[in-house]
Amino acid sequence: MGIYLLRYFLIPIFIGALLVGCTVGPDFQTPEAPDIGSYVEEKLPEKTVETEGEGGEAQHFIEGKEIPACWWYLFHSEPLNQLIARGIKNSPTLRAAEASFRQAEADLQVSLSSIYPLINVQATPERQKFSPAIFDVQAPPTTFNLYNVAVNISYTLDLFGAIRRQIETSEAQLNYQKFQVEATYLTLTTNIVTSAITEAGIRNQIQATQELIASQERILQITKQKFILGGVSQLDVLAEETLLAQTRATLPPLEINLARIRHALAVLVGGFPSEASVPYFDLSTLKLPTDLPVSLPSELVCQRPDIRASEELLHAATAQVGVATANLLPQVTLTGNYGWTSDHLETLFTKSSAIWAIIGNILQPVFQGGALIAKRRGAIAALEQAVAQYKQTVLQAFQNVADTLKALQIDAHQLQIQQEAERAARENLALTKAQYELGAVSYINLLDAERQYHQSRIGRLQAEALRFADTAALFQALGGGWWNRPFHTQ
């Protein structure tokens, strides 16, 4: 392309590349982890209380234990594992997050292209009719061809780091989208687990409620017979009818919730409610995880994808202050072209047809109505906002973990209470049956004991399901172990 272009254009580009160390604006520093030793005020116990019966195992809190990437395997439910695999494969929400990541990858490539010279080749064949009359010359017009071929090069020297800061912003945005994918993945898997647990709990409650209704129907039938024989008053009949109606009224909401949760599961795995063929779940098919990981508080900020995403937004906001600062300073652009021009195609690329030009442009903003200064103030304000939002995200994350750890301890106590109530009701039912067989109590006493047993059983099922759900919530609150699996997008 000519010795002149090498000497007067490419050499300044090389010199400009040596100036990359001059980057204005603040450098991003990763925020330090909170200096706290515990998630809750009181010392975390080694384990929860243990109760005999279904779902009553003690759960051990193990500090520093690694969280498996597929933590839902700890519930030992193959139908649940298969359903989550379907969700990961088919979820539109996850696909959208992955597409946003790929878009951010493309945006980063666009930003990286700014550090290279722009090179274009332009060919312009023309046919013109020229009249010498415009120069006050009396001569006939002339028609001729004109051929132009040129290579144009333009390069902006990044003297103050505006381009590099913009690349830094794009890199931070890419990382932000990566952690958004991880957050979407974690939310999806947790929602599937908790929905399956909710379905199992509701299904068992419906079964227990139906048994309770059958028991109350038998009590009502006997009470009516006694009323006919004059053994009880009409008030007793009305009282039993009211109790039965109240129990029956609890069944439709449970059935509605069961239908909704199954529809939600279908959508979570990317299917229509009428076609998803979601498996049925029951609490007896799930196993409660007994060894629960508790990450060190200093590690939580590295494990929660929402915190990492907020950190990348903070990084991007920091880099944008540098961009706004650099825009206040001089900008140097070099432009050069080397080409050929001729009125005959066969002589276009001869030495006598060669042309070239070197243009240097220095732009120093002087007055733009305060726009550039205002943009820098806005970038600084955006940085302050990002700092505050990051701190709030960290606080909420620690609150999530603290709430869940406390809930798991209370859940164990609540299940213990409900199991004691169920045990007492079961023993009372057994004793009443024995007394009834001996003629010591009436049949209505037996049915009333059955009713109490079924009511206590429903309470125990609710407590058991809540314990499963809060266990899943703990894995989510601690980040879900995403760092233990390879990151990939479809």
C-alpha cells in the first residue's frame, strides 16, 4: 500500500498502542465480603430436634460442606430428577436467559472491534459528461470514464481509555448475563422442587380430609338416628351438620390448589397443562436430606448468583465513569487512504495513477452546553446507585439464609408437636376402640376419636411438607452449587 502509508499512518498507530496505560476514571475493586461470623444472632445448633415417625429425622448443619450442583438428588426421587431434567431442557425462561447471554457475547465482540483500525476498500467507477463552459471556455462537452479504487484506514487513538473502559463495561455486562443465567437456572430448579413438594403435601392432605369427612358423615348418621329415637336434641344434629359442612368446605380449596400446582409444574417444564404428563408426587416418595451444608458467611457473596450479578452491574457502572471522564478529554483520530484513479481501466493500477492522503484529527470538546459534564455526573450517580443496590442485595441474601436456617429449626419443633398430637390421637383412637368393643363407650365416641386422629394427621402432613420445602429453600439461599457444574448455553 505504499511506503508513505506505512511511515505516516501505521507508525503513529503503533505509538498510540504504547499509550494504553493511560486510563482515566476509577478502577473497579471487588467489594470485600461482610466481616461477620454467623447468619443468626444465636449460635447455630449442630442439628435440629429429632422425632420418631415419617420425616422426623434430625437435620445436621455442617459448616463449610460443599453444595452439590444437582442438590435435588438428595431427595431421592427419580420422578423429580427426571422432571427437573425436562425443565432444564425445555424451559422458555431459561432459553431466554441464555439468548441474552449470547447477545452480550456479541456486544462484547462489537466493543472489542473498536481497538482495531477500520479498513475499507472502495471502488467507484464513474461516467461523466464535462462542459468546459463552466470555466468560460468555448469548447464542446467531453464524455469520459473515471475509475477510482482506494483503501481507507481510520484509527482512533485510545489515549485516555474511553474505548478500553467501554470494553470493560461490555465484559461486565457479559458476566452479568452469565450470572443471570445461573440465577434463572437456580430459580427454575427450586420452583420445580418446591412445587413437587407442595403437590405431595396437598395430595396427602386431600386424602386425610376425605377420610375425615367419611368419619364425620358416620357420626352425623348416628346422631340423626339418636335424634329420631329421642336420645339427643336437634341442636346436636345441627352441630354435627355444621362441623361436617365446615370440613367439606376445606376440600375444594385443596383441590383447586392441587390443580394449580400441577398446571404450574407443566409450565415450568415447558409444556401445556393439558399435555405435560407431569408425574404424581407423594410425601412418602421423598426423603428428607439430613446433612445440610451451611456456607461460611464470607463465601456467600461468591456463591449467590444474584450477588455476583449485582457485582457485575457495579463493575459496569464504575467503567462508565471512566468513559464519561475520557469523553471530556482530547480525542485523536488518524485517517489515511491509498488508491488509484484513472480515466482508463487498463492504466488504473499503474504507478502514475497512485494517490494517497494522511489526515490527523484532534477533537477537544470546548462547549456543549454542559452535556458532557452532566453525563459524567450522571455516571457517578449511577455508580453510587449500583453500590447501594449491591449492598441491599447482600443484605437480602443474608436475610434469606438466616430466615431459612431459623425456619428449619422451628419446622423440626413444629413437626415434633404435630407428631405428638397425632400419636396421642392415635392412642386415644386405639383405646376408644377397645372400650367400644367392651361396650364402655358409644359408637359416636369412637367416630369422634377417629375425627380427632384425622385432624391431627392433617396437621402433621402440613408440618412435614413445610420441612421439605424449607430444606429446598436453604439450598437456593446458599446459591445452589452452580459453581460445581460447567457453564453452558444451548
